[in-house]
Amino acid sequence: MPDADLNLLINQQPYRLPVGATLSDAIELIGLKPPFAAAINLEFVPRSQYAQRLLAEGDRIELIAPVTGG
């Protein structure tokens, strides 16, 4: 029987999500709130596609929040 989970890296930390999970699921898992940008395997993903972008085994997700201050 195949593994029912995907092994992913989110901001260089290992996570597991169920097969069929989307980028929105990964963002919800770590609890990140906007504003931020998202990339999968170094490819920018527009916010409008988060819920449709299916994740795959071994994906490397980067969630980058802007740095403020002076």
C-alpha cells in the first residue's frame, strides 16, 4: 500500500501532509498570516493559485514574510 503522506520541506523544516494537499493546506499547517510570498521548488506561486496548487512528494516550499524596520 502506498504511503498516504507527502514528505515536504517548509522553510527548510520537514513536514508531512496527506496526498492531495494544496499549498493552502501547508500555509494553514504552519499558521502563517499575510502578508507573505510563496514559492514551491523556487517557483513563485501567485496567491490566487494557493488553493489549486497540489503538492508533490519532496516539494520544497518557501514562505517569505516581508522584513520591516529600520
